[in-house]
Amino acid sequence: MNQRRVAGLFLLAAGCGKYAVPYDFVPQVLQQDFAIQMGDLRRAFPIDLTKDPKFPAQVAYARIAPIVQVKEVHYWTPQNSLTFATPLIDLYVGPKGTEKKTDPGVRKIGALDPIAAHERTACVTGNPPGTVYSACRANLTEEGKALLGGFAQNFKTPFVLLLLGPVTAPAPAGKIDLVIQPTIEFEIPLT
């Protein structure tokens, strides 16, 4: 039986010859007004895993491409002065340079629940609102997990997460700090 300890996680593999490497992306902080354009709340932000100092060396130097499993995407709001509740915010993934959902290669992977005006997220009771400890989970589809996993598997190629939702407030104003953090697991075959 192969047994290998990686980052505090044991994967016992009876003859399957692989080990798991958990990885939390460096949180992507969106501290801005969110561009409110043409009735949309939108924000595209690039992800370049090769520039993340916490990216696991076991994955970066693996001789065989890892299998990637997206576990979840967490989000939280340390600050929120928006004068309106956000709508359901759709989450898309696409290649580097993506700016809108109609760009080539962009696909919807899930959504973030609405966030009330002037409220910080508090999805885990008993923890301070607007922190990683009270983070919410994005609603990801299984196809969405696979799509995000495909981009993460090709970790040397940057990609973009795009958030998009309609704004129907008559006079939208304010700012929101939104932190988003995908959690994935790489399975690396032992050679």
C-alpha cells in the first residue's frame, strides 16, 4: 500500500499510485466599485497560478499532469457600502483576456447568492461577518467544477474569473470588497 503525507492530508492508495495535494488559491480581493456598466454589475479578474508563492511545488514540478478536483469556491465581503442588494451574481471562467460572457471560450460555472445592502457575508454562524471564517460557498454546477478544474490543470496558462449580475437599483452607489477563493485538490500519480 502506498502512503504519502502531503500538507497534512493522508491519501491511502492501495495500488492506485497517487497522492493528493490540497490547494487554496491566494484570495482574490476585489476592492472597487465593481464597474456598473449598461445595467450590469461586472468584474473580471485574472488568475495566474504561476505567480502564486503558495502554489504547491509538488504540482509545479510533477512529471505527469495532475488530475484536478475543484472542491468549492468561497467568498466573503469584509466591507460593503452598496446602497442596493446585489443580484444573484453569475460566475464565469474563460481564457486570459476575458472581459465579457460573450468572449470566446467563456462558460458559466455557477453563481454567488445575493448580498444585502450594507451587509457583510455571514454564512457560518458564530463567526465574525465578512471574514474567511464566515465565508459563503458559491453555487457551482458539476460542469462548472470540471471547467474550472480544466483551467487549473493547465496551471501555466493564466485564466479569468468573471462575475456578472444585473443591477436594477434606480441610483446604485457604494463599494464592496469581495474576496473570492477557489479550493482545489491536485491528484498526482506516483511514478
